[in-house]
Amino acid sequence: MSRISQRLSEAKASGKKVLVAYIVNGDPHPEVTLPCMHEMVAKGVDVIELGVPFSDPMAEGPVIQKGHERALAHNTSLKGSLEIVKQFRKTNTKTPVVLMGYTNPIERFGYQAFANAAAEAGVDGLLTVDLPPEEVVVLKDALDAVGLDNIFLLAPTTTLARARKIAAHATGFLYYVSLKGVTGAGHLDVGAVETKLAEFGQLTKLPVCVGFGIKDPATAKAVAQLADGVVVGSVLVEKMGSLDGQPAAVIAAAVGEIISGIRHAIDTL
């Protein structure tokens, strides 16, 4: 059983909801990422999603796009993201880490070479935003060979037939995008989320975590009542960007404060 599956299974058995947190590696400067990862875990994050900076992050809204830009200004790369995970693993061998990014850097790395390097670094899963299930077979084979989970997105516009196809390729958990559009956009419709989760729940036994609309403890709590977990990202990246130039410890503490509030909210259902 992977670290991701084990963590989600433990949470379900104990009646807890999973908290997944996303930050961009190297944002707002490289010295911040590792302290933030540790601080998020200390404040209750169950799974870390580490964004791999990319020059055309098409699924992201303005907030996370700026995070990618800040990270790229420091030449943060896919290889550098693997190195950060390796450093994280020196003192944390339990918290699952998912790399979230785009296909191009992984293709250039080479699917099997990437999978081997990711497993060696201590990565647990991969979410490739722009790789559809029809084209995932070769990458999935490489990930399967080293025991890495393949995380997929589901959207409000995903049909049941397509969701069934996606679920067949996915392992670890499914990430439901609660809003049409990019990260950080729109208003969360909890009723619509409930309807879609009920539909998808008939197709798979995989846990489903919901993101793209979790901005504060209230929205986290509302969604956590319906899903196996919540994903928070834009609000963290926005806070980190607003503190650009501050010491890493100050930025990590601010991120930890946000996480603490959301953790408390979903633990008091």
C-alpha cells in the first residue's frame, strides 16, 4: 500500500477528513519551500501537493500563475523539485508528497527516468494536469513499476462515461475540481459538489478530495462534509506571494496559521 493510500485509509478509519495543501516549489524564493512543507505538516496537513513550476500553467488562475513565475525567476525546475522532496524525506518519511505539474518537463526528462528519480527522491504520486487518460498508458506503466500513484482530475463537466475511464487509470485518490475554470476562480456551489460526488461515488471506491474553491475554514468545512478530503492552494500561494522578501520562517509561520484554521474547521464537523 502506498503512503497516500495508507494515509487516506487511516483517516477514514478514524473518521477524519484529509487535508491536502498545495504550494509551488521555489515560491517566492527557494529557501521557503522546505520550511513551509514542514510547517504545514506540523499544523495538520495530511498530503502535500508540490507544484512543479511551468512557463504555461494553463489550469491555474492569476494567483498560482504568479507563484510559478516567481519560482521560475529563481530557475526552479523539475529536478530541483525532486531534490526538495529528497531533503524533506531526511526528517519526514511518513507524509505523502504528490508532484503536481504539466507533461512537457516530464516528457523531456523521460517517463521511466522520471519515475525512477521520483521514487528514489521519496515522491508518492503524480498529478499531470494536461495529460488525458487516453495518453497516460506509457507514463502510468512507468509509475506503476516503481509504486507511484497516478492522481487524476475530475471536473464539473466530466461525464460519467469519461469519469469511469479516468477512474480506471487512477490510484491513490481522485481530485475533484469544484469549479469551472482555473484555480482560485468563481464561487463554490456546495450543492453542485454534492450532486457530482454522489454520481462519481457510484463509479469508484477511490477517495475523492475536492479543491479549486477552498479559500477559508468555512468553505473547507462545507466541502469536508461531502468529500473524503479538501485541497487548499490559492490562498496559501497568495499569502506567500504577499510576503515575498520576508524571511522563510515568517512565510512558513503565516502558511501554518492558515492551515491551522482550516484543520480545526474540518475536525469539528
